[in-house]
Amino acid sequence: MFLSKENNSKQILSWSFYDFANQPYTTLIITFIYSAFFVNHIAVNEKDATFLWATAISITAIFVALISPILGAFADSSGYRKFFLIFFTIACSFFTALLYIPDEGDVYLALIFVVISNIAFEMGTVFCNSYLIDLSNDRNVGKVSGFAWGLGFCGGLLALFIAFTFFDVNEVEDVKQINLFVALWFLFFSIPTLFFLEDRNKEKVTKKNILISFQSLSKTFKEVYKYKKIFNFLIARLFYNDGLVTIFALGGIYAIGTLGFSMKEVLVLGIVLNIFAAIGSFVFGHLEDKIGVIKFINISLFFLIISTLLAFIA
């Protein structure tokens, strides 16, 4: 996609707002508030609830791993990338809002809504991230992605402040209303991305598009081993991303179940973590462009391992 410098800035800002829009979902639903609410209120047994929550997140990861290459290849060949972005955004918002319904004992209903909303969230992120190559180059990819991540954490932080100010997380009804708040937040703040982010025109869906998609996917799987760096990266990412997903999915549950935090203390923890995450994203995106992606990932993983070990010791 060719973009002038002025138009590129507008596109980058529009694209980055998707992180601002969707970050409260991971922050409030998956990591800190609803996960803890599920264990404390909806489920009866904390140990079983933790297992079920982790299983739901695993189902999400497996499903996304299976369908994202297929839909991604189809979107690339047919120009339906933005269509899928809009579809999964609406789907995530809708099923997040439905999380208002489950009450004490509605374990599997809650998990169904969580799995569907989380799959939609992850797929929306996949299609949004695919625009990065159009909006950046080798010299500024870290800066552009870091800006989006930083803006995303600012969105999560602001949503946490609003939840802290206007909702009592010790009250069941207020926690349920937070789901509605997150759903509306996602829909509203994704408007700049969904309306102003440019993409190529869609083509009429034909058997040719579908055939090309599967041929492209098959060719990629057959030839990926020839590109050693890409192959090694994908294998490495398989392991470290699984660790990241586990930390994000069980953070609030761990704080309540193991460290004895109250719901309000978990909310404060989320605010503190998001402050540092936002600062780190803005600052270290520039560092990534200077030292290289691989070194930056290794440094980040080193500090993440140290932090996780400290949490384990605590």
C-alpha cells in the first residue's frame, strides 16, 4: 500500500486506535476482573474453576492457531481483510456484553461466552496486525508497533481507572456491568480503525479465490523450513507466546487465590502494571529499531522470566 507521509500518519493513528479499543478486553475480562469474578462467584470450587478457565483459554489458542492461517490466506487473496476485522470486532463486543448474563453456577455458559469472545478478539488482532507491514518499514517498525502497544496500554489504564471510580468490584452487579462497559468501549474506540484504515477493494468471492488461498497456505507450510530464521522464530514464538498467554489469563486468579488479594486490590494491581507497560511500550519501541528485534525479544523475555520467578517466590 503506497501512502504519503501525511496520509501514513493518519493511517498509523487509525490503526493504533484498535489497540486502544481492544486492550480493556484483555485487561478487565481475561486478566484481572472477570477471570477473578469467575473463580470467586460463578464457579463453586476455586481449583476446578482455575482449571476450567485455563482450559477455555487453551481452546481459544488452539482454535485461533487452526483458523487464522486459513482465513488469513483467504483475506490476502480476496481483499476481505477489513471485512474480517469488522466481523470479529463486532463478535467480540457482542459476546463480551453477553457475559452480563451468567450468574452463580452458570459455569459453562460463562465459559462459552468467554471462549467465543476471546477467539473473536484474537482473530481481530491477527487481522489488525497484518496491516503493520503496510504502514511501516525496516527502520520504523518498532516505533510504529510500540506506539500502538503504548496507546493500547493507555486504553487499558484509562478503562481500569473508570472501573475503579465508577464500579464497585466487590458487588456482583457492578462486575457484571463492567462487561457491558468493555463491550461498548471496544465498539466505540474501534471506529477510527474500522472506518478510516485503508485497504484494497474486495473481490467477488469465487472458487478461484478459495483455491488460491489453500494453494498459498500449502506452499507456505512446505517451504517455511527453507527459511531458517522464520522457521526458528515460529518455533520459539510457539513456546514463549504460550507462557505469555498463561500469565495474562491467570494473573488475576493467581493474585486472588494465591496471594489473597481482594477484588479491589486486583484492580489496583492492574492499574500499576498498565502504567509501566504503557511507558515501556512507548520507550522501548524506539530501542527495538536500534538494537534489532531478536535482541529486544531476548531482553524482554529475560526480564519476564525474572519477574515470574519473583512472583512465584512471593
